[in-house]
Amino acid sequence: MKINWLIKVICMFWGALPVTVLADITLADMASRIKALEILTAEAIQRAESAENRANKLAQMMTLQATTPSSQPKEALKTDTTKPTIKFNQQNGELKIYGNIELNIDGSSRKGQMTSIREAVSKSANSGKNDNWDINGRILLGFQGKHQLANGNETGFQVEPLAKADGDIGLDDAFFYFGKHHDWTIKVGRYEGYSMFPLDQDIFISHSGNTSNSLYTDGYGYVYMMKEGRGRSNDGGSIQLSKRLDNWYFEVNTLVEDGTALFGDERYHGYDLDNRKSAVYLRPVAVWKPKPLKIALAMESQVMHNAYGATIDGKWQDFSRRNGYGLNITWDTTSKDKMSGIKAAFNTAYMEANAETDFSAGGYAKWRRFVLGYIYAHNNIKDFNPNKYQYVLDDESVLNGVPGKYDLHTLYVSYEIPNILHIENYNIYLGAYYSTIATAKSELIDKSDDERYGFRIRFKYLF
């Protein structure tokens, strides 16, 4: 009875519906409405994705503004020196833009250099002039790209062009690398290998531009610093394999270049050098770093026979044999306490070459912001062109113009004045040096010109 009554009620309800309503509810109309609903859903999803993209772009803009210093800071401007000012992150890797400025005011007793390290003012002006003043320096702008995977595999590049105060354009690094993070790396291009003769807060020896070129110049004492195969040559490139293992670091650097680029004016012992083929330097380095101690051993050797030389009395003579050895020992507690810690180092290097041996030793101590350093060099010239005087470039500098043994002494000091104008990355360095040369044969040296001294003010800003 109840079922029949329910059926009657349903029939009465459907019977009461207008015919037009029943006509509208057809299968075709239902399909059309479902399709329209799908279109509206797709449009809604597209609008949501567009809104999400706009939100991501806004977040990136806010991040870039947060990492860019304000032009009117309320507090002292501070920049983290370990991170570049501008950093872009993308799925394919990251790009960093950074730089630094080094500008110098120099004063020296004489313009003519006495050693190959070219202390203070450059040697471009008249050598006999006294009381020389000079303003020099450069601005470096660096670009560093890196792509690293979750498993540690990585690849990247680094380019550092220079704009010099004298109007020249130069280049520090330009290399490509790949490997596994904190494990092994292969590097190709222009760069510097491991430093075996560090001087720390030294401000007189150039650290920019070419490292392995024009290190040796006839007429000047040679301070050998294990740099001949280190890299950054304007006459060739390098390839390097490095490996890290616990407290050990290993590196093998290979430099391929025009071997005569090592010598100023391409002369050696008074002979004009003839380049016959590219020189190849092999430079293995092993470093043990049980902090705070660090010990590094290295050698560098030019392995190509007859790479360059000279024709003497109608016969070819190979001058390209060069083998060097170096040791560096460093004790550094400044990483834990920069102001109370002490950093001290001892460096020594020895070179065996054609008709010449060179020995260098030196060290420095750094406490707080003060550095005191000393370098000793000994040159033993065993042979020289008897017609040397026609090759002398500077009549005031015939220090190693004849066979003999020469001793060179250099003392340098520097002091850092930090946070100029309360800007953390803007520092001023004050420095001074004194150099002298001596030999057992006093007639080999002009006693009126056997010493050099000078000072430098360096303005340095990292950005």
C-alpha cells in the first residue's frame, strides 16, 4: 500500500512539470553543458597559473632589492665579503657578479727596479730619477657561474676583466671547470695555481694581470718564488687536476706557453733568445692541512727539450732547462680569533737553470692588522755573454751583468685601517719597504745605487 502511494505521488509530480522543462533536459543539452563546464574549468586553471607566476616574479624582485644596498642607509653600510652583491639562481645554475678596487699612491727613492719583484712604482719611467711618485691601480669586475647537482657533480666558469688606472684593459682569471664538489676538479684556461710563496698583506708586489710572464730580467736580481709554472700567462693557457682527501690537497698544473715570455725583453745572460717550440711546465703540489698548521711541498719543471735557446759561436745552445722546488709552512690561528690570533709563514724556493742557480727564503708574521715580512734571495750567475754591454737596457742596473754571486734583502711592513666611513668592505693599507743588494766583489755593484726604499697607500674596496 505504501509503495503504490509513493508511485502515485511521483507520477503526480512529473505530471505537474511544464512540458518546456522536460523539453530542455535532453541528452544533447546535458553534453553541451558539460563541455561548457570543462572550458570554464580550464580557464580557471590558466588564471591560477598566471597568478602564481606573477607572485614568483614579485618574490624574486623583492629578494634582489633585499640584497642590493640602499642608497641612503639608516645604519653603517655592511656587505658580506664572502658573497657577491648580485646573485641570480635559475634551474640551470647560479650566476654571481662581484668585484674589487685597488688604487695606489706610491713614493720611492728611485724608479729603477733592483729586483725582479718590481717593488712599489712601476719601471716604466726614467730609471735614474729620484723621489718618484705614482698613482696606479685597477678595478676588477668578476662573473662566476656554477651548476651543481644534488649528487655533487658540478661545472662552472669564472671571468675577471680589469680596467687599469693608466687606461689599459687586462684580465685576471678566465677559466672553465668541472668535477665533484669538495672532491676532484679539472680546470682549463687562465688562472693561478697554488701559491707556494705567500706574502699575506703585502701591497708592493703585483697580484693582478700576468703571473708567469717577465719574471726574470737581465740586469736585476731574481727573487725566485715558484711562480714560473703557476699560470696566468699572456702567451699560453693551463690545465689543472686537483683532488681533496680529508686534510690533504693535491694539485697538478700544466702550463703551455711561449717559454721566452718568462724573460723580460726575451734575453737571458746577455743572449737574445730564440723560441723554437712551446714550453711545457709541470707543477705538482701536495698540501697537508691539520689546522692550524699547513705544510705545502711542490716542484715545477720545464719538460720540453730545446724549447728555446740561443746560437753561440755558430752552435745552438738549449737554455730551456729549468727545475724548481718549494716549501711553505704556515701557522694560522686567526680563523678562530682574528684580532688575538697570529698568522706566521715560512717560504723557501730553489731553482736550477742553465748556468745559474737561485735560492729564496722568506717569511712574515701577522698580528691583528700589522704585518712584518722579510725576503732573502741569492743568485749565482755562472756564465754571461762577454759582449754583455751591448745588451744592457739600463746603465744604472747591471747588478747581475757579470758572473758572480749576489745577495738581496727585502724588508716590508704594512698596516690595515678597516671600515673607512664605517663601510665594512672599504679598507686602507699603509706599507713601506727597504731593499738592498750585496756581493763579495764590490766592484760589481755601484755603491751609490745599491738600495731602494719606498712607501704605498692602497685604497681597497670589495663589492
